[in-house]
Amino acid sequence: MSTGFSSPSDSLGLSPAGSSGASPSPSPSRSRRSRRGRKEEEEEQLLHRKRLELSERIAHKLAVLRSEQLSLKEEVSLNEELGRRIAEVVHGRARHNERVKFDLHVEEIEKITALLLGLSARLARTESRLQADRKDVDGEERVSSQAVKL
């Protein structure tokens, strides 16, 4: 119930904290929450910056890999063209049995190359799995050693 009159203590700001319009000083729990909120916000900003940096590095690496892929494709096409020219020369100058041997040799080299590429890919996958397993084992060892310390 307001009477419309204000007391002299109200105009001087001397009224109790609950009755004045000014906000009371923050409680210790509120300041801890605001510090925690600021800390979380700073961590979130740091994480966001790291994500941006990582995406920029990935984009740069992709561009480098695409240019390397393009140059490799050009090199492969040049090698194939050179191989066709050599085969034409061999087929034009060699006797029939030499041509057959040459064609067989080229086929065998292509098969061996395909096998080597397949084995290389398998080896890379196996090494990657072993590395991941080592990391898992190292992580488990750290966790178990920390548990023992506790």
C-alpha cells in the first residue's frame, strides 16, 4: 500500500535493500556462477577458434592434395601415352614371338603393380589399426595407473 508520500530516507537511498529499486550486491554464489559462466564462455571461444583453425588447415591440405592428384593424373596419362608409343614401336619392328613376349611382360607388370598397390593399402590399414590399438592400450594403462594411485 503506497500512500504517495516518500520518506526522507527513501530519497537519500537509505531505505532497506529489499524496498529500494537499486540491485543488491551480488552474493558469493552468484559471483561464482558468473565467473564459471565467463570461464565456460572463454573455453567455448577457444574451442571455436581451434575448430576454425583446424578446418582451415584441413581445407588447405585438401587443396594441396587435389593439386597433387591432378598432377599425378597428368603424369599417369603421359606414362600411358609413352607406353602406347613404345608398344607401337615394338609391334612394328619385332617378330611375332617377340611381340607376344612383350605383351605378356606388360600384362605381368600390370598385375604385379596392382598386387603391390593392394598390399600397400592393406599394410597401411593394418599399421593404422595397430597404432590405434597402441593408443587404446596406453590410455587404458594410464587410467589403471591413476586408479592405483587413488
